Amino acid sequence: AQSVAQPEDQVNVAEGNPLTVKCTYSVSGNPYLFWYVQYPNRGLQFLLKYITGDNLVKGSYGFEAEFNKSQTSFHLKKPSALVSDSALYFCAVSAYGNNRLAFGKGNQVVVIP
Amino acid sequence: ETGVTQTPRHLVMGMTNKKSLKCEQHLGHNAMYWYKQSAKKPLELMFVYSLEERVENNSVPSRFSPECPNSSHLFLHLHTLQPEDSALYLCASSQEIRSYGYTFGSGTRLTVV
């Protein structure tokens, strides 16, 4: 069974500072990794994914994530946070041939003006 | 709107009521999903449908009864719920069951009183 750990409940960052949201995963076989964002009263929106290839993945709204196989991590990053980035961020993992996408509990990001 | 529409947006029901949640997508997707989102907990996958057939039921209590009459519509019938069932219920769809570009609806906020 696959699982995701998002160790922090909330991440506070000043506007303009770098933003990092941590994610570690557990899966049998090669992982497929995803980040989604949820704004208030909305569903989850896809940000980016890692399937294969370059370990650094670039996604929507200036976000990127780095796949680290040895550390089983897929941290989400943004060089300069905006107030509008304040939202709930979910990491998810699956394995090839498995129809289950396992989500973490989410991290609330608060960007302080 | 993302292409996945959920109604109603909010629902308050008593423990003896019967109600239904509706999900509709016109993206031409063949797989649909129900997720339960509770605060500070991982998203819980409840049901998976592929081409109108249920392919996964994750030990969900029988007071939740899904129905998929066609590939565009998914229902979740609710009966004699408990207060701990209060949550945000999210519907998602994807092209196929193993394609991971999930599109989520905005969810139904359910409160059981």
C-alpha cells in the first residue's frame, strides 16, 4: 500500500520569501507523484506531477518540485511566495498499474503580507 | 468551473434522513471517484468507478451507497448517517482509471446533525 506523509500542519512564510512544502512517500515500485492545491470552498487543482525523467518538475503558478529517490521525498517549492499562494496543498502518490492515488493530510500555507 | 460539477454545495441533514449527492462531468472521462475530506486527515478514497462499474470500495459503511448510471454521472446516496460523517465530499474524474490527471469538483460540505 502506498502512503504520503506531510509532516507540518501549517507553513507560514513572508511574501517574497521562498516557500517549501514537504512531502515524503512510501510505495512499492516506481512512484508517480503529484501536488494539488485547494483554495477555500473549492476542489483540488492539479499543480504538477513526476512520472519519469528529470527529477526537477516545473508546474503551474511558478511552483516546482524535486523528486529525491534516496530520501523518498517530493518537496514542493516556490522561489518567491505570493499572498495569493495561501491555500491547502496536498501531496499524492501512486504506483504504476495501481488505480489508487493516496493523498496526504494536506499542508495549510499562509503567506504573510 | 473545472468541468466536474457537484450539487448541492452544502447539505445539512438529520441522522434519520435520506439524501443524495450528485456529481456530473462532461469531460469525456471514463473513471469517476468519491473522496471524503476531513480536517487534518488524508483524503479518503471511498469508491472508484470505471465505465460505470464499481472497481473499488474501500471498506465504506453501507450507509453510503454509490450509483453510476452512466459515465457522466455519479451519485452518493446517504442514509442514517452519523455526526462523524460530516465532511467535505469530493468527486473526481480521470480519462481512464490509470491516468492520473484527476479533475476535482468543488465538493459538497455535509453536516450531519
